[in-house]
Amino acid sequence: MSCHAPPRGTTMPQHLDVSPIARPDDRFAVVVSKYNPDVTNRLCEAAVTTLGQHGVTDEKILVVPVPGSFEIPVVAEQLARSGRYAAIVCLGAVIQGDTTHHEYINHQVAEGIRTAAQQTGIPVAFGVLTCQSLELALDRAGGKMGNKGHEAAMAALETLATLRAIGKPEQASREASGESESESESESESESESESESESKDEEDGEMAEDQSDPKRRSARQAAVQALYQVDLNPDMPTSALTDFLDGELEDPQLRAFAGQLVKGVSTRQVELDELINSNSDNWSLPRMAGTDRNILRLAAWELLHSDVPYRVVLDEAIELAKTFGDARSPDFVNGVLDALVPANRRVAV
């Protein structure tokens, strides 16, 4: 069908007109590479400014720095799957070198971002520059050729508005986070059954039944892992930024307090925890581990050693976190390391 004006007497095609204005409760994530910061910082500033011009307040924007462009897709996909964000903006700069390495990176990044959007149904906008020189990259990061950060933010806003106009964004958000209406009902039924079972158990066996079955506590652990991951990438991140992040992720003050306790506990004892994890992870030093796996292990190790949560609950929750944030190998890897960390006095029948 042609988009040009049809001959007189024929029917005009319908055009879908959408407004790229965000809703008040929309949250956006901007995943930005720390490599080539002279370029990517300008891309990020333009993207955040553009989102702000279209109704997105600063507290509704999460900027997630990653080491390089290659790491953008996995982080973007996990953010999309979380169901917390209306759209994701991906920003980076790959400069051509003396080898063909940049071609491999470009392909993998583009394919990963495309896959993240298609598999989650959440807009994941591509704002990664692939240029022959730093000069050309700067031209496209606020220079004479515009700013790709602005373009990517607009693409996210417009795609989100289009999806909402033609479909059911709430359903897409649930599907992205792995949830459906039937699953929600099942969760409610399961929660009720767990409550009934906990009432019939004795105090020792039922001590942490609520913790084990309560999906809200899992959301607090997820937020804590995300906060720890951000600190891992940005060691100088101020405490106020972490507090703001947890406030934005968790509405329930008790869950915010629980997540804050986890983050503080890990941060306070990180040296101790890292030594234990290193000594029990064969052939995998902490720097070699994926950032998400590393911080899941830290969080779970702290719970094993410095809380009264039953060790089986800690292991189960850590495995679920690994399924959410890691790759296909993460659950087994996390389980293996943590199983070796369980103190002998915690291995009691439950």
C-alpha cells in the first residue's frame, strides 16, 4: 500500500497518530557504555534531556553505566524483563580500530539489542554509534550531525506510544517480566496455601515460611542486587543515589528497609565475603565472574553468614535471582558456590 495520496475517488489509508509523551508513572532506563566517555557522556546527557522534555522526570530515569558496548544487551534485556521500565535506551560508541574487532562488536551489540526488544515486547532503542574515527563520533554526539542520544530517546518514546496505541502495554509489561494473569492468580493461590501451611507447622520449621513464599521479599532482593551491581560499576556512587534508587524500586517501606539492610550488610563486609567466595569458587576469581553473579553471591553469602534466614531459603532465592539476572549457567554456578559456603551449624533439617 502506497503512503502517497491515492487517486481521486479512492479511500485514503488510515494513519496512526501517536504522541511521544510519557505517562506520569513511566520509568525509563538508559544503559550507557563507559568506553569512549567523551562521546557516550554527551549521548547520555542528550537522551536524559529529551526524555525530560517529553514528560519524564529525573526520578523516573535510571542511568545504568556498563563497561563497554558489548555489555549493553544483557543489561538492557534484564531491565526490560524486570517489568519496571516502559522503555530502555541503549547508548555507546564503537570506534573502528586497526583490526576487524569492531565489526564483531557492532554485530553482537545490534543483534543483542534487537533480541532484547523482540523477546520482551518492551521498546529497547538503539543508540550505539559505529564510526571510523573519534571525530566522526563526536559529530554525531552533539556536533554537526546531531545527537544519536536524542534520536534514541525519541525512538523509545515513539515506539512506546505506538505499542500502546495498537496493543496492550500492560500485558506486554507482564509478559516481559514472565508474568501472566493466570500466573498472578496462581501466585495468589500459592501464597494463601503457604500461609495455611505455615500456621500448621511448628515454630522451628515455619520460622521463615513467610520469607520463603512471599514474592515481595524477592522483589526486595532483586532491587538489592541491582543496587549492588551499580555500586560495583560505580564505587564512588553516593549513598543518597542508592537510597533514591531503592525508593524508586520499592514502594513498601518495609521492603525498602529490608533491601537497604542487605545492601548495607554486603557493603560493610564485602572484603570478608569476597575472600570466602574466592576460596570456594574453583577456577573462577571474582573479577572473572559476571557482575550479576558476583553480586548475587555476595548478597546470598551475607544472608548465610549474618542472618537467621534458613540456608535452603537463601539458596533457593539466590537461584531465582540468578535465573532473573544471569545466563543459562548462572543458577548452577551460584548454587554450587553457595552450597560450599553453608556453615555446618546451619545444615539442620527443615
